[in-house]
Amino acid sequence: MHAEFGNYLLVLAFILSICLSVFPLYGAFTKNMSLVYTTKPLVILFFLSLLGSFICLAYAFFIDDFTIAYVAQNSNSMLPDRFKISAVWGAHEGSFLLWVLILSGWMLAVSFIGQSLPKYSYARILSVLGMIACGFVSFLLFTSNPFERTLPFYPIDGSDLNPLLQDFGLIIHPPLLYMGYVGFAVSFAFAITALIEGEWNATWARWTRPWTIAAWSCLTIGIMLGSWWAYYELGWGGWWMWDPSENASFLPWLSGTALMHSLAVTDKRNSFKGWTLGLALSTFSLSLLGTFLIRSGVLTSVHAFTNDPSRGRFILFFLGIVVGSALLLFLFRSSKVKTKANFSEFSKDMFLLLNNVLFISATFIVLFGTLYPLFAEAFGKKISVGAPYFNAIFPIPMVLLFMLLGVGPLLNWKKHDFNKLKIPMLKIFGLATGLSLIAVWLMGTFYLWVFVGLALALWVALGAFYNLTLITRHKKTLRDKISGLSRSVIGMTLAHLGIVITLSGIVLTSYYSVEKDLRMAVGESQDIAGFRFHMKRMENIKKDNYRGSRVTFDVYKDGVFLKSMAPEKRFYIAGRQMDDRSRYRLDFISRSIHSTW
Amino acid sequence: MSEQSSILKPVISIAAFIGFLILFYFLIGKDKTELPSQFINQPAPKFQVVDLLKEKLIHTEEDFIGKITLLNVWASWCPSCYAEHPFWRQYAKNKDIVLVGLNYRDTKKKALKFINQQGNSYQWILFDKNGRLGIEFGVYGAPETFIIDPQGIIRYRHVGVVTPEVYKTIFLPLIDKIKGGF
């Protein structure tokens, strides 16, 4: 019964989304207020029906309804309850239902928070979002319905959730990632509406900015969680593998970062309009491209969703319509909004322009590396473009970016006196390179990239702190200084410091990681990178849904006991799948101890 | 900006976009369930495995010689196998191709229950209790289906459910090719 009800709600959502794409838009064009006023109720109903549908699916998982094919394939009666809930988005169909639910959540937020927008623009924005939602819901309904039954022959028990996904990181990673992906649909809808109305100015940028920042933050956290999960669960070890599925999320991130900065310029200076519009459109287009790549089965990676060509064709068709119409609108309408910018070479504007250029080049580098193997395959060649390509090329725009990032925030809009900054910048430069040299010397081995990376990180960090002292120079006490900071300055500084930490982590783990494959028995010890690993015991474990064995290592440094680590090998009973799990801990400056077996 | 270049720009952008879409379209058709492995175009591994239904009967790789064989890997714990089986039931009427089952990592009781429930569509069934033979064939999971030619050489491996559509588009052409002597 719940399956039928969930399916019914999905159909209802589909019809509501059609209404939403037609009525408010038509109302806005014909100036028919009664149609414009249908926007909000339609959005609320759309959200509620999808929420209901999602709850129905979750309920089916909760009561182990294996007559539903999706439940049978991704759950098992022995699966712990919390994983039964996360199993709802453990595979293609359910995760796409979550995807549209999150989109409807964003729409709901826009419909409530955006009420101060001009009525017609409000209706158009939500109508554009309604069209996107309509595409997604029909995809769900016609090619990947999660409520399909396997009657009359249904399995007695489910085949279990992939053990790799039975993990806390995976419970929260997809929802956040989707919030980012889908959130860019809001900026997209704002840009499309602006193009329809033929007007794109600072006011529009001010409306779009918070939504873009919210989506970007979710995407950032989502990517981080995914990276963390891949680190300890897949045992990938490093910080980033350039796996196609990672790249698919990284592309909208890069483009979205450019968009965020470009929006700041349009907001403050009413310039860069073409850039901002183009980026708003391309960021969501890249989200769609990522969706297509991962869900069509075109890419093979850890996110191996079942390969069904009809799904790929549907998303491609949808992508063609969305991106194609956005492209046409942009090509023929954007000339109206362009303005001649006016700023000198040494100004915040200029640095943000360079920021855009570099982020867009970075996007193209990743896009090329991800798509090239696919296109080569289309012409009958099998090649893989792996980490070596990315590691060789990607740092180039990044190094330039970090160099600019140390200076950019300090500059004034329009024009800055270079001589004023010369002395402090030289001091910061000297301090950054000096400290970096000391740090590399303390690490023992000299690597050029570590030195450069740390120097750049320090350059940006010191620049950010110098910026804070400049902004607050008129305040007397520290308390006043801190409370005097605007939220935008705090946000910017935190984001830039986050990048600093990321960069330091990347260079240090890339060059100072030690990895060894050893054979050991209980009671034996091994010395690795200054740590002594003593294999203490080996035991069998027995849990509800898996059996396995666990080995306990005691880790010593200079004869002093640090910590016990216990990697496990698990055998999941229902799915007959093996899973290695490593317990790890972080030591000072991310010199991590990683034990797998 | 001259008049000509203002027309050129949209045309080039749109053409590039359409080019991308067409390229992607052709990528979709590529079948990723075909797992190329070192076992393809190699003789089937040597084995001696007991029959599921007749305990005294031992099968070897020699049994594949002479006819085209479809070796279907299944297990009672695999839901997709329940979904796939009606197709094989239908298919069992096809007399010129031998359908052989490989019961993979299963218990005898559950496997027999599956056969009693679903009907036996196989000419004979290999009982691979601990998954040894599965490893020899490079099996990842169930269901998987191998096409073995009359010389006992593995010609194709399909991962996942064989649907009528998969059978029509992938299996039939290959079987025809084998029949034609390739």
C-alpha cells in the first residue's frame, strides 16, 4: 500500500511541477495576478508530495518490504536501522528521489525567503525551477521508479546494502553533495529570469549571492565528506584521486567558486555582468553534466549505478534542452546587459577578473581530463587520463591563484595605490618564504613543491591576517576589533584560511606519506616512519549483519605507547561481500598513520 | 564588433554544443556490463565438480565440448536471479544451445528450494558450494552468464541479469557468429 501511495505522490508531484512551470510564467507574461499567486501554494504542495513519497520509500525500507525491487536490492532484514534509512539513497533510484526532494526543498526556501522579490520575477524564477524539477521528476517516474514491485516472485530477504556504504560518512555525504549540486539550480533560475527580463544588474547579483554561497558551502562540505570517506573506507589513502566521480563534483565546485567571486563584483560594482551570467548558467550545467556522467553509466567508477541506456538518453535529452535553451538565451540576450567596465590593472576588480580566468581554466583542465578518455573511447581507443595528467597541469592555475589570493583581498575596488602595499607585501613575502624554509628543514627532507606549497599557504594566511588588521585598525581593543568585523569579511577570511589548510595538507601528505606492505604475525613488531607497530592480538568478531576478524596494533613512538589501532576485515552475510575497514588516527601536521590489511 | 563576427559566435557555440551532445549520445550505447577479462577467448578452466541434483555425477570442462553452452551463474541468495529465471524458463525450450547452471556459494537445501520454486531450466547444474569454480571463471557475483563455444572456449561474459533485450542485442549476434564458424 505504501508503495502505491508513494508512487501516487510521485505522479502528483509530476503534475504539480508541470503546473508550476506553466501557470506562474504565463501569469507573469500576461500580467495575470491570480496566476502569479498560484506560485507559492504550488511549490508547497510540490514539496509536500515529494516529502510524502520519500517517507513512503523510507517506510518500505524500515519494514523490510522486499516486494519492492529497490528495497530488495539495497537492504536486508539484518541491516541496522540507521543504515536502512541511509540505504534509501544507497543506489540510483532512491538517491534520485532524494535529489528531487532536495530541489523541492530549495524551491520551498526560495518561495518563502524570496517573497520580497518583485512579484513577476518571483513567479518566473520559481517557474524556471519548476521546469527543472519537472524534468527530474519525469526522469524518476519514467526511467527509475523506486517503487517498482517484483511481484509475484519476490525474494525472501534482500541482497543487502553495499558494505562500503554502511558507514556514517555515507549517510550524510550524498544529501550535502546534492544540496550543493541542486542548489546551483537556484542561481541558474535567477540568471535565466534575468535574461528573460533583459535586465541583470547589481540588484540581481545581490539576490543571487546568498543562494550561491549556500549551495557552494553545501557542495564544499559534501565533497570533503566524500573525500574523507574515500580515505578511510575505500582505503584510497591520499587526499584526492581524480576519480571521474570526484571530478564530476569538482567541476561545478570550481565554476561555482568563480561564480561566487564574480557575483561579488557585480553586486559591488555593477560590472562583470556577462561573466557572472555565464558562470551562473555554466555552474548548474556542469552539475547536470556530472549527473549525466555518473548516472548514465558512461563512466565506470565507485559510483557504479546500474547501466541502463534509456536513463542515459533521458538525462542527455534533458541536459540538451536545459543547457541548449540557456545557451540560446545567453547568446541572444546577454548583449543587452553588458557594460563597459572601468578599473585599473592594480585593483580588486582586476584581481577578481584574473581569479575568474584562472578558475575557468582550472575547470577546463578538469573537464578535459575527465572527458578525453570518453571521447577517445567513442573513437575506439581505450585510454585513461589519470592522476599524473591532473597533478602535472592542475597546480599551474592553482599556484597563480594562491599568488593573487595573498594580495587580492587587500586591494580597493577600481584602483589601488601599488606603492602603499609594496613594503607590507615584501615583508609578508619574506616571512612566508622564511617560515616555509624552516618548516621544510624541520621535516627533514627538502621537496621543492612542499616549500612552494607551504610558502604560498603562509603568504595567503599572513595576507588574510594583515587584511584583518587593516580593516580593524581604527578599533582600540581586541573585543571591538572582533565585533567590528562584518559577516562577509569573516566568511571570506574563513574560506581563504580553509584553502590554506587544505593546501598545506595536500603538499605534506603528498610528499611525506609512507606506505608499506608487510607480512606480520601476532607478537611481531615493525618500525615504519619512526613509529613502532606491535601486532598485539587477532580475534573474531560477530555482529548482527556481518562476521569478521579484527587485528589490534599498539603504536609506539620512541618507546612510548601512543594508541591502539584495530583494522577489521568484515564479511557481510547477506550480500556475500567483503569489506576492509581501517581505523586510523591523525598525528600532528597530518602525518597520518594508516593501517590496512 | 563587426556584423559578421556577431553572427559567427552564436553559430560556433551552438554547433560545438550540438557536437558534444552527439558525442555523448554515442557513448551511452557502449555496454559497460561486458567485462573484458583474461578468460575471454581462453579455454574454460579445468574442473571436476559434482552435479547439484545427481550427487554421483561429476562434471568436467569436457562436458562443454560439442555444443554452444550458456553457463549461467546463480544462487538462492541473489534477488536478481529470481528476476532473471523466468527468462531462462522460457529459454529452456531452445534445443540447439545447452543451458548450464552454476550454483554459486550456496547451500544445497536453499539451492534445491530455488529449483523447486522456480522450475529447473538447466540441462545440468554445477554445485559450486564454496565458490572455487567461480574463482576459476573469474566470477564477481551472481547473476553472470558465459557463452562457451563448441570447442570449449569462453567467448563472452555478461555481468548482471540477461533480459530478452540483452539476449537479442548481445547474445544472439554472437551465437550466430559462433554457429557460422567463427
